[in-house]
Amino acid sequence: MPGFRTMRPLMAGMLLLMPTLSQAHELEVDSLRIAHPFSTPMPAAAPHGAAYVDIMAGEDDAVLTGASSPVSKAVEVHDMQRDGDRMKMRKLEELRIDAGDTVSMRPGGGPHLMLIGLEESLEEGERFPLTLQFADREPIDITVPVQTSATGDETTDANHGH
């Protein structure tokens, strides 16, 4: 299977066809608002990475059931919570977002998208496509910039008025 970097010309062409997705930090589709996606840099030797995004449900509940991306063999929805003095991560079969609520994924705990089996390194300044899959909704394609988590938090917090 070709690596992500060898597919760059094809991916660049696809991104040109989706300017609103590749340029925007926010996207509204079917009463969902998807905002501030980012991933953190990972070296080539790292087996896994993570992606983060804000998902706001409008009038109806939303259920995130999975995701996919050409940068990894699989993408799973995970949750990380403190258990005493340790952090425990577990795979979620689904992530429910109640109508009117927001789920904000951030490094350091809570829900996130685990990039399982990275095909190549994730380098700061790069972008990659990611498809979010929901129950009872069409998949949503987004573009995820790779940036340090501090930059991701500042960007996200600034856009939320924090």
C-alpha cells in the first residue's frame, strides 16, 4: 500500500477540490458543527498518533461511530480518564453528543481519535484528510493540520473566546 507522502500529489488535488474543508477551521453539515481539528507531531517510529476536534450537535443528537484516514491503518474513538494515579485509555464503540452539546477533544484526557498504525510520521505544518463517521448521517470529510498541542489549544481556545 502506498504511503501518505507518495500519495501527496493525489491528496493535493483532492484538497483543491475541497477548498472549504482544507481552509476552514469550522464546518457545518446536517445540523452538526465540526471545528478546530488538529493532530500533534509524531516521529516515524511512533506506532500511533491522535487527532482532536470539536463536535457540536445542533437540533438532533449525533453519534460518532468511527473515522478513517490514509495516514493510519485504522482510526478508533478512544477515551482517556484518570483512575487513581494512572491514566486509562479505552476504545469507545460510539461517542454520543446530545442535541445542543459540544464535545471538545483535547490532549491529556477525555475523548480523542486514535490513529492506529501510522503509515508515516506526522510532521508539524502538514495536513491530512480524515473522515468522521456518524450513525444515521453521511460521513463528513475534514482536513486535520499537524501542530503542537499548545498551538492547538491556543487556536481552539482563542476561537472559543477563552
